[in-house]
Amino acid sequence: MTRILHVLDHSLPLQSGYTFRTRAILKAQQALGYEVCGVTGQRHVQDGPLVEEVDGLRFHRTPGKPSGPSGFAEWREIGAFAQRIEQLVGDWKPDIIHAHSPALCGAAAARVARRHGIPMVYEIRAFWEDAAVGNGSVRANSLKYRLTRALENHVIRSADAIVTICAGLRDDLLERHCPAERITIMPNGVDLTLFGTAPPRDSALAQELGLNDGPVIGFIGSFYDYEGLDDLINAMPYLTARYPDARLLMVGGGPMAGSLKFQAENSPAADAICFTGRVPHDQVERYYSLCDIMAYPRKKSRLTDLVTPLKPLEAMAQGKLVAASDVGGHRELINDGETGVLFAPDNPEACGAALVSLIDRKDKWPTFIEQARKHVERNHDWARNVNRYQDVYDALLSKASN
């Protein structure tokens, strides 16, 4: 049985788009007959045992916390992570090391893979330097940005095969002179065993939150600046002018939570906007059940043009209408006017107009929902897409045996 060691930034039981994609990958690979386990670096911040079983998956942890001045801290972090991977290679003897971005994971994995002659796959979900700009921790083209980009390029050159999640990232890799034959696209996907029939509306929760029978626009996720949630709040007066009973349900939290709540409190549509804070993952479906349209108003940036998000796919699988800004990452997932609607980014009026247009066409909602679900089933079902990994692994193992 082929053993795959996945090298990860963090994992379940932490909850994020990153951990949910990881879970889907490992579960789908188990179903194909692979033996899999994961190892996380020092950025997995949740307390727990050194070896942890979650949802039938085993994760090994790297002890310690990053410390020291910038640059030196990351170098020590890579070293500690590599030592932990080295231990697992000795004990578990994987056939392939599959590292996932950010570049710290790839750099640690590359050290061990070279030392032991084990084929290494590097999977890029986003470029670390662009993600740091998106969450406000790094300025574009700063020294730290350029150093991080250089580390990313080093890992790309070190890997035997590259996997990435979308065409935008693949095109950027080609511009970095990564050979096309080394790149495989593994698109973001949904475990459809977790998304069956959409749950019925939770009337008790609706009453608890003060939602009426008017159309409900929802956002469920992390409140980062690049998500454009300030534009969504500013779109609400346009929507309520046409549909006074419309409501906006904001579920989640993050760096922008305080400023977004302040903005909402001072909006002409303040009474139409509801914040719930973060909710347990096992309760998320209850909040989805209240939403008619899921809105994703991401701002236009290098990050949002290159990277496809997971949330719109989950919403389509849940039988929800999707309205999203017209950035590159969304265009790869949504066919405007067929599986959802796109609107100009950084434009609250365009966002409001798109929402009004969808509500005006309520008779078309079943068609939108059916087409979106079929799109996910055809193109973004993990049970199908996981076979692309098998092709990559088989090619590497065949080359290693020759």
C-alpha cells in the first residue's frame, strides 16, 4: 500500500478552508486505498497531543513555537519542522512526501525529501507572499514580500511535481519559468457526501435572530479586508430601497469584525444587518438554511484574481444562490447568469444591483440552483478529482523505480 505523508501548516480540529480541503483530500485518498497521515508545523496553534486522531485521520505535531526576529524565526521554524518530518520518515517510511503551501512547509519537506531520495509533491493553494498582503501582515513588494517570494520559487524548483488549485496560479507558475509538464491543476472541490439535501429553514433560529420572511443575503466565513464585506454592507441600502424586508446575515469573525460592526451600526440599513459572531462548525448548516443568496464581494487584488475560494462551491452544493464579485478566482468557479451572478468588484452599487436582479428573478431560482449543483458534481467533486493525484503519484514512483 502506497504511503503518502502530507506536510501541512495546520489541520483539523482547527477549522478553516485550508483544513477542510486537507480533510477532503486525505479522506478521498483513503477511499482510493492509499495510506495517509499528516504532519503539521509550529503554526498549528491549538493545544493537543503530539499525535492526534481527528475524524479517522492521524496528524503528527511539531513541538515548540516560532520565536526570534523575522527571518531568523522562520529559518528556525523550518529546521524544527524538518526534524519532525525526518522522524516520521524514519518511523513510517512514506513513499511520497506531499507538502502543501505555504512555502515554509515546502522548504522543510524539501530538505528531508532530498536527503532520503523520496519524491516530493508541492501543492500551492495560494502564494504565501500574496496571502500575507491580503491579510494585512505584509506590504506588496516590501523586502519581506520579496524574500518570501524567493523562498517560494526555491521550493517550486526543489519539488518533483507541482499541484495547484486553479488556472490563475498555474499561469503565474509558468511566468516563473516552471515547466508546464510539472504542473497539475487540482481544483477546489467539495465532499458531496457532506452536502446532500439542503436542510429545511430553521424557523426557531430565524426567530432568535430576528429574521423575517424577506430574502436573506448571507456571508459565512472569515472577516478579512480582501473579502470586501464593507462593500456588501454598503450595498444594503440599495437592496432595502427595493426590498425593505431584505436582511443581511453575517456569520463569522476575524480582523475586520470590529470595523464592520461599526460600519453596519451607522448604515441607513442598520436594522437589516445581523452579526452572529463565530458559530461551531456543527451548527453552520443551521445558518445556511436561513440564507437565500450567499454573497462573496471580494475586492480585486492579485490574491483574489489568482486564487479560487472554496466557499462559493460549498454554497452551490448546499443549494444556495451565489452572487460574487467579478474577480479572476470567482470567474473560474461561476458562469455568470447560469450558475450564479457576477458583479463589478469594489462597487457597492453594482453589488446591490446584482442582488436586486437575483431577487427580481425568483421564478428562475430553481434553475440557477440545479445548474450550480450539477456544475459542482461535474467539476468539483472530490471523489472524482482525487484521481488526478493518483496520476501524479504513479508518474513519480515509476520514475523513482527506474
